[in-house]
Amino acid sequence: MSRIGRQTIKIERPVYIRETAAIVGVKEGEGPLSEEFDEVLTDDTLGEKTWEKSESALQKKAAYKALDKAGMKQDEIDYALAGDLINQCIGAHYSMRDMDIPFLGLYGACSTMTESLSIGSMLIGGGFANNVMCLTSSHFCTAEKQFRNPLEYGGQRTPSAQWTVTGSGCAILSAEKGMARITAVTSGKVIDKGINDLSNMGAAMAPAAIDTLLAHFKATNTKPQDYDLILTGDLGHIGSDIIIDLMQKEGYDLRNIHNDCGKLIFDREKQDTHAGGSGCGCCASVLCGHIMKEINRGKLRRMLVMATGALMNPMIVQQGESIPCIAHAVEIEKEG
Amino acid sequence: MSRIGRQTIKIERPVYIRETAAIVGVKEGEGPLSEEFDEVLTDDTLGEKTWEKSESALQKKAAYKALDKAGMKQDEIDYALAGDLINQCIGAHYSMRDMDIPFLGLYGACSTMTESLSIGSMLIGGGFANNVMCLTSSHFCTAEKQFRNPLEYGGQRTPSAQWTVTGSGCAILSAEKGMARITAVTSGKVIDKGINDLSNMGAAMAPAAIDTLLAHFKATNTKPQDYDLILTGDLGHIGSDIIIDLMQKEGYDLRNIHNDCGKLIFDREKQDTHAGGSGCGCCASVLCGHIMKEINRGKLRRMLVMATGALMNPMIVQQGESIPCIAHAVEIEKEG
């Protein structure tokens, strides 16, 4: 039994991140991580007539890029694990329809990247697969339309609002040697602290991140300083401040160790994205682009990546409900 | 390595269905399986003010019932795997928020029950969990509102339309002894044969069921007559006729071996449900209710259950797309 805590497992059989690919939109390509992605779109429509089809095409493009970089064919992939934010996850389904890979659909909202890495690690670590594709995306225009206002409405954004990243990331996990190993996985519980402001997702998601982080530290008997980086998915500026503050009260100093994909992907001063980036594609593109490059450069040896998701839809919040959230953590180590 | 085919794995370490619970709505309780569920609701609202909250309450009720029947506490469950049809799977999320269980969210549309059994079997079979909760639901009123027309509209239904089951099923998988073993799992690919009629889901989903069934027979070197029952999720009357016809052309005779949860749950003559039942809760409640009872009665010794899902949303079909589908098969055997 590989369980080392209520929410945590050790991945004892080697599971590697064999290859990754990250593709982002125009605005994301104008940000500080511009050079860190495999491709920056010149047209966020990808030539499609609807934003939903654009996002699906983007996800497919990232999957093909990862396969191409790994020198692998689809029939070498035992499972694809994918999902996204669009109702009924059609971003994933209409991309997977063109692939010849057994598919298990996930919904973890913006936690999907680490949810897929978690399950993928267990499928390989359990001896059920040699190679697993983990894939997700988000698109500013599908998210605005579905969760907020029609783009044409041109509504003002509150300062606590985040900017959904147009981007997709694909990671191919493998039992064979790769860039880094996934060594432990802590799966989140659904946490709801009563936040019901759809324009302040960082505050809603921070308690879930804290819950998972405390569980991970306890189960693995580690502290922040044992990691080169503790990376959250899309808490953004507000959520990141909250997690640092509240973890301090729990006795953990995350300053200088913690960062957030939503903070990294946009320039806070120049890009007018308020509280930072968000969306499944935020953690996916930063992890599969920038972070894997940092690992390959030898800048990161042991890190924790923890994508966070807000598990509501707008209707249930209009019905008076608060926002339940989740965070899934994956520990990544570079060998040698 | 437990892989025995492109899409199929053997579950070598014993994984049991330890306990199940099934709760259905008023109309389902008037059907032929009335006595086979743990509970029939007397009020499909469950006292909630919105249908979405009703469905979430129903899912929670099924989960608690399964735990109660198994004599288990929440802290004995290592993972909950759940999802449903409501946008962003809020049925699952607002029920899981009240539970203290690590949660991995799935979206498989009406294939969710067997998707969760598939992943749950791998988590236990891989040594990562002792007990896993697999949970899903559907509700006629959330589904009509979201996928079709407002209930108040009172639109006529075409003869090929199916009736979304109000129901929830929960299965607790365990490494310890239980009612039956899960011995093999075949995961589907996303199959789209170009059907774009939202009122004929059976026809859309049948090709996915056939694809998975052929893969399962091939990998396990079995034929229909090796099973006491091959049970599909919600192909309904039309989809069931299609699968029997097309499998015949592939050289497999499913007559007398095949049945479908969507056919079983309603009385075709008396209940005016046209092409039969559908929804995540259809397979979930029939499997976790009637079928497990049949297994316990010794009527079924080896069976295949294969829930099917249509992975579209109404918007993408309005945008001119056809309906991609999937089917996940799980082989269940009673020991001794």
C-alpha cells in the first residue's frame, strides 16, 4: 500500500513526465513568459467560427505538439485524461474525437491539470498503463461568454477579477525515463468557506489550497523549505496573499518559496489583468511550458504543483450558493 | 503489466463491489423495478427550492445510504469518484462539499457510472486505495431544463426521445471481500458517427458501445455467450436495436444476452417514456439496485456492464456539430 496519509500517496514505481507541450494565446504571448511556450497563437480563433471550436482546436494542437516532441504515436498512449471548463467539457471531447486513444474524462475546473497528473500517475504506478496523456485548456472568450458576460457587452471588471488564460498544456506521463519524476500525490477534498463572489475566485480557492498543502506537508513530513518551489495554479495575486498569510498562522513560511501560475503568466503593471491569470490553461501552460523548462535548466529540483479549482457554475451561485473549491497537489522531482 | 489489449486491462489484485445503494424518483418507482431500489422518493424536489439542489441532495442521500449499508464511515473511503450531467458537475460538487473524502471529479456524461468503476478499480488494483466510492446521478428536471426545454414549456417529445431518469447510484469498491469482483475494464475511445439529433441519443451512442464491446471481446477472447448478461447503460429501445443489429453483422449474437438499463427501468407500454430511460442515474440506479440484487440472488455470475455517454452540449450541436460518444465496459464476476 502506497498511502502515507489520508489524502496522500507515494508513487513508488517510477512515473516520469516524459514530454510536455504548451500553446498560448496572443495576450499570453505578450506576457513575461513569452519565450517559454512551444507556440504563441497569432489568432485566438485558430480559424474556427465559434470560440468553443477554437478552444477544442487549441487543445488538439497541444496534444499533437506533445506527441510530436516526444516522438510518439497515438497508439503508444494507453489513456488520455482530459477536461476543461466549457459546459460538458466539449473542449476535450471534440479534440479527443479525432484521436485514437482510450479516454477518461475529468472535471476538476481549474484543478484539472494536477487532477490528470494525479490519476495518470496512479494508472502508470499501478501497472495499468505505460504512457498517459494529461491534457487541458481554457480560452478567455469561451470562459467570459459562459461564466460572466458576453464579450460584446464590454462590462467593467472588478479589481479582484482574474483573466482567464487562453492556453493549453499537455503532459505525457511515462513509465520510461523522462524529464522528471512524479513522486507523491495529495488529492484534495471539496472545501467551501462561504465565499460567493464570482469575481474573487482567488479568495474562494485559497482555503482549498491551504487544506491540501497542510495535508501534503503532514503526510510527507516536509516543510516549505524542502521544496525549490510551491506553485499554485491560479490563485492570482489576491489568493496568493491569502495563502501566504494563512499558512504563516499555521506555522509555515511560504514567502520566497511560493509562486502562482496566475501571477507568472501576465505582467501585472502592463497587461491590465487585475488579480492575475486563471483557467485550466493557466496552470497547464505555465507548468508544461515555463516550469518544465526551468526543471530542464536545472533551476528546480524538487517542487510541488497544486492547481486549484472552483467547482461552481454561475446558476447555482445565482441560486444563493457559495463556491466549493478543490486543490490537487503533485510532487515533482528531477533525478540525478 | 495488466494490459491485455489496446483498451483493456485485467484487474489482477482483487477489487470487490462491497456495497451499493440506489435511490430513484417517483416515476421510476412506478416502473417495473420498483422493489429493486433502496428508496423511492415521494417528492422529487427532496425539499429543495431548485432542481439542481434537489439532484445534489439526491446524490448525497445515495452516498450516505451506501456508507450506511456497508457499515462504513467516511474516513474509511480513500477516494470519491463522482460526476453528473449538470453544467460543471455541481450535483457532485455540492454533495461532496459536505463529505470529508478526497475527491476526484469525473465527466463522462451518462457513462460516468462505469467510468468511475473503471478508475476506482485501477486505484484499488494499483495499491493506492482500499475503498473507493463511485457516485453519480441524474434528475429529469435538471436535464430537461439544461439540455432541452424549460419544463413549463410543455413541449412534445419525439418518439426517439428518451426520458432522463431521476436517480442516483453509489457503489463502494473495496480491496476486501464484497458481493462481486471487478475482473476487467475496457475503456472507450470517443466515437462520432455523425448523428446530430439531440432527440435520438440511442442512435448516437450505439456505435461507441459497439466499438468498446468489440474491443472487450477481442482483448478478453470472449463472446456474448460467455456472459449471463451484457448490460448497456441508456441506449434505450432504439439504441439497443441498433447494437443488436450491428453486432450481428460483426458475427456476434447479442439476442437473449443483451439488455439495457434504459429499457429495464420504465414500462414501455404504460409509462410514456418513448425510447426508454437515460441519464447518468439510469445505469447507476439499475446497476446499484436491481443488478446487484440479481447477483446476490445468484441469477448472474458473470456480466459486462457498459454505460454509454453522449459528450456534447446543446450549444455545440446548435453550432452544427455532431455528437461524440463514449462507452466504458466493466466485467463483474461473482465468486464461489
